[in-house]
Amino acid sequence: MSRISSVFQNPGHTALIPYVTVGYPNLETTLKAVPLLTANGADIIELGIPFSDPLADGATIQESSFQALQNGVNIHTCLEVARKLRQITAAPLVFMTYFNPVLKYGVDRFCQACIQAGVDGLILPDLPPEEGVPLECAAAEKGLDMIYLLSPTSTAERIHLVAEKSRGFIYLVSIAGVTGAREGLPPGLGTFIARVRSVAKLPLCVGFGISNPSQAREISRLADGVIVGSRLIELMKADPDLNSLQIFIRELRKAMDG
């Protein structure tokens, strides 16, 4: 059983999965934020490898990626950060990135480097399962969980394919759009989750647009995991000491457990 799969073995516990862009606003903050998140209720950490054309991301994460790139962050940097984090946390680490930098680095080489750094899984929003076989095979060979995404517009055929190919969990995009904090949850989200649940055996984790405890609580009643990103990036920008981040993650955990 992978480290990611083990998170979902506790009946009644919904996984809290925060996203941070590696190197935003700087590397020191990333290394400080991750153990703070896990100490206050996070179960899995999603580490964003910055990319110049993050097509699935809204303005907040785009800005964080741009700043991280300006800071000189690249795949090598992210692997080193993951290696350091693995020494201080037992929580599963998942890289979120795009296929171009992985292809340039080398698919097999990248997967091997991820395992050596203590990374447990991969999320690539721009890699459809129909074209993911080379990376999927390399990841499986090295013991990495390949996590595919589904959206409310996914066809029945795509849902079956992702259910078959994903490992660890399935990432459900709550809206047909990009990441970003939103005031409310989209209508029909429960129906979408139920549609995937009828096909997939893997845990279902919902992301995109979740920005407050009430939304996290509502999703925790429907899904197996809650993914939060943009709101955390906003808090890291507004409060470099990370006090607001710590309070917010505690509030999310409390709301989900309640």
C-alpha cells in the first residue's frame, strides 16, 4: 500500500490536501509552511513545480509560479525541497506540474528522482490519460501514484478510463474552469461526485475554488478529500509569518471533522 493510499484507510476521516507552490514567496517559506500544515491537520501535501504556462491555474497560483520562477526555482530545486521535507514529515508528498518540464527532464529520470526525493505521487493537469502511458508506466515501475483529473464535463468514457488508470486517488475538479478562491460551491457538485463514485473504487478528492471552512465541511460530507490551494497562497502573501495560514488550516480541519 502506498503512503497516499494509507491516508484513506481511516473510516470517517476526510483527507485535507493543501497546495503550495515550491519557492513562493521563497524557498525558506515553503520549508517552513509544509511542516506547519501537517502539524495542524493536513494529510497530504501537494507541491507545485512552477511552470511558465500553467493552463489549469488561475491568477493567484499563476502569480506564485511566476515569482517562484523569478526566484530561480526549477525541477532540481523542487526535488531538493522534497528531499528536505521528507526528512521532517511522514505525510505523503505529491508533485503537481505540467508535462513539458517533465518531458524535458526525461520521464524515467524524473520518476526515479521523485522516488529518491521521497515524493509519492504526480498530478499533471495537461496530461490526458489517453496520452499518459509512458509516464504512467514509468511511475508505476518506480512506485509513484499517477493521479488523473476529472471535471464536471467529463464523459462516461473518460470517467471509466480515469477510474482504471489512476492510483492513490482521483482528483475531481469542482468546476469547468481554472483554480481560484470562490465564494460558493458550484451547483451540481454532489451529482458529479456521485456519478464518479458509481464507477470508481479509488478515493475522490475535490479541488478548485475551495476557500473557506464551510465549503470544506460541505465537500467532506460528499468526498474523501478536500484540496485547497489559492486561498493558502493568498494568506502566505498577506502574512509572511504564516500565522494566518496556521489559523486557517486549523479552521478547515475543525470544520471537516465537525
